[in-house]
Amino acid sequence: MLLRIHIQNYAIIDELELSFSKNLTVITGETGAGKSIAMEALSLVLGERADTNVLFDKSKKCAVEAEFDSVKTDLKSFFETNDLDEEATLTLRREISPAGKSRAFINDTPVNLPVMKQLGDLLVDMHQQHESQEISTTQFQLSLLDSLAKQEQAVKKYRSDFTDYQKKMQELLRLKEQHLRETQELDYLHFQLNELSAATLKNDEQETLEMELQQLEHAEEIQRTLAGAIIGLKDSDPSVVSQLKSVISSLNALRRFYPEAEELLKRLESARIELNDIAGELEKQQEQINMNPTRLEEVQNRLDLIFRLQKKHRTNDVASLIGIENALQKRIDGISIQTEHIEELEQETSTRIRQLVETARELSAARIKQMPKVVQTINSMLKDVGMIHAQIKIDHHRLDENQPGANGLDEFDFLFASNKGSTFHEIRKVASGGELSRLMLCFKSLIASSTALPTLIFDEIDAGISGETAVKVSAILKQLASRHQVICITHLPQLAAKGDTHYFVYKETHGGRTRTRVRSLTQDEKVKTIAQMISGEKVTPAALESARELLN
């Protein structure tokens, strides 16, 4: 329940504070005095957007603060979800700086605007005159039926589950498209992998083969050179080794009288032994060097294969080719794994759609069950608000059960005929402004009977009516206020007389500026104000008498 609102520096309001009855508060006043401005300011703390155009004084900030008694409203889930402290008295505050910066607070805790709007929607249902067209929207019509069926939470969960299902379906479609593209490439990937696998590549293989190729291509030259070295070392006459032996023999004769020869002999003997070993190694290597055309062809073919693969895959070493081979294997394995994931997703989405269809059927059955009640109740209320021959009916269209939508399996059309014998059409196409207002009042009254929403605000819901109809509309609003807090901006004396609290809005000019002022009326002031609403500025005795009768 809204307890009070304090407004600073908003539109033509420099400062204003209002307190509200727990039942019916009416707001009347001069045309253009700003009756709706206070409610527009309230919409700021309910999460609506604003800009610096709302500032009364462009050099100062605008501040709007509303205080609610939240004891009768179940807000526990909201506070837990948003990590806020729940208190019996709830304060919502909004500030707009001259620079256009907006700040929002719930119980002095800063929050973002969507959080404030979420809370505002739980606290207040504000209806403004232009919103009567809302009756024709699918969302309003479904919400009305769901509210009467007391399945708002079930609908909320269904929509959440439907959104999750759509995300899963989008993921599934994306994976299928990707898988199709990859599957089309799979044969080529297998071809590339098989080609590399068949090559049985080994690291450093290329360098070894290139060296072997060099030896095979120059085998004759190598053999000839090795043979010459062997001859020079030991087979020629004289050979290097035989000449070294002769030198050793000569020096050996000096050992008895030339001690320095001993060390030289050792070194020469070592050289002889080393040259003999070298000659032996040359002979072994000469034996291993073969002119083998078959092997030469094999090596050339192997290197040609490696070069071809390197050119194809745009690399210049065998290690990179092996890396490409491993990557191809992983990609092929990944396509196989993705197939399994797709199958799992298909099973999951299939299960989800079955559950959605089952839930949608239950929601639909509950909605359809409410249709006769809505038609009967609204048609009866239309008579009460002076629309004697007006009627509504509801057309129901069932969607394909295998393809439920975000709202389930239903499409409803609320149709309206204002006169006896008239053809039923969509409400927005045939209802006048006054008819729309009264229709909205009927619908709001019906919804209010099954909702926990504590505060209902109507801005000129009584537009386009007068006389006996105004009396009936006022009675409906008064009855509504017995169960809910109702705040009404009105021009009807019949409705103004029903108010438990009556605020009068007027303009005051001071220092060259016009400001909105509001005062709470005493009983005598109510009589005079209502009389003015009946007869105009000049109050007649008859108008005063009529005002007293309305107040009794």
C-alpha cells in the first residue's frame, strides 16, 4: 500500500508531499493544474525513464520518494533474488541530476532501473487514459485469464522453460548446420589424413634421406677418392706408412746416444698406428659404398613424396606434416564427437518439447475454463456502467500442439459490440475512448478480485461518462477500494464524493513562476469543491445541495 509520496523539483512542482488513504483517494482540480503530474512523478520511482526536461529548476536535482507498507505484499522472493533487505516499510527513491544522470534506491540501497521497475510492477498497477488500448493486446488478455486461473507462476515458469528450449533448439540447429558443412568436408579430410598416414613420416627423416641421396649420387667419386687415399697411405711404393716406418727405424738407432729421440719415437709410433687405423676405416667405408641404382630410385621417390606433401600443405619440414596429420585426426574425431552431442541435444529438446506441450495443455484448459466467467461478468458489469447493450465475446484459436509458442497453445481475441445487433469486432477498432475507459475499469475490477496487487491508480478512467453512468462507475470504484487501495484522478463529482481522502490540485503564480499546489480538503471544502464540479465556478445553492447528497 502506498503511504506517501514526496516530490521535489519535478515539472511545475517545486515541492509536494501527499499521503494516501488505504481505501479510496481522489484527486481533483483545475484543468492544467497538474493533477496527473504527481502520478507521473510516482512513475519515476516505479522504474519509468526520465530526462532533464522534468526538472522544475534546471540547476537543481529532481527527487521523488515514495513510501509503501509492504506487510500485505509477498516480496520475499524479490528481495532474496536481488540481495536486498526486506523491511515492513519500503522506501523507493529516484533522483535526476541537472546533467541527466539518474540514480535509484530501494531502502537507501542503490539499484539499477530494471530492478526498481520490477519492484514497482509488484507494488502498483497504474492505469493512464491512453493505456485503455492495452485491452486489445494479446498480453493483457492472456494475463487476465491467467490471473483469474491463478496460474501466473505456472505461466512464468512455462515462459522461462520455453526460452530455454528455444536456446537449446538454436544451439541444435547451429550444430547441425556446422556438422553438415563438416560432414561434406569429411571425405576430403579422410583423403588428406590417409595420404599422410600412408606416408608413415618420421621426424628428421628428410635430412637423413637427403644425405643418403648425396652419397648414392656420388658413390663412384667417393669410392675412387677412398681408394686413392688407401693407396697413398699403405699400398703405394713407397706408401706413407712404409715411409713412416723407415723414419721410425732411423730414429730408433739414435736412442743409445740421443735421449731426445725417445719422445719423438713415441709420437711417430702413435702416428703410424693412427694412420693404419685410418687406412683400415677407409677400406671398410669403401666396401660399404655401393653404386645401387635401385636404392637411389627409392630415396629419390621417397623425397619426391615428402616434397609433394610439403608443397600441398604449404610447409617445408616433416615435423609440420606430422603436426598436420595429428590435427586432421583430431578434427575427424571431433566431428564424430559432435555427432554424439547432436544426438544428445535432439533427445533433450524432444523431452523438453513434450514437457512444454503437456504444460501448455494444462494452461490452456485453465484459460478456457475462465472464458465463460469473463464474458458473463464483464457483460454484467457493462450494464452497471451504463453500456446497456454492449457485450464482449472471446474467440479462441488453438495452435498446433507440436509447436507451442511463448504463451502456450492459445490465441485469444476479445471482441466487442457496443449496440444490440452489432457485429463483434476487435475492441480497439470499434470502442470509443469512453467505452474503452469503462471496459478497462470492468477488466481491472475483475482482475483485482483475484490479485494480491495492493495499489491501483486510475488517471481519468471516467473519461467520457456522466450522469447515472458516473454514479455506477463510482460505485464500482468504491467497491474496488474496499479490497484494494485505489487512487483516482477524476473530473466526476459522483466519484469525488466517494473518496476517503480528497486532494485538490491548483496552480499558484509567485515571482513570475507557476507552481502546482495541493491541499487535502476538509468536509466543508469537499462540499464546495464538488458543488463547483457540478455547476462550475459559480456555486449555486442547488449545486451545494447536490454535493451534500453525493457525500451522504
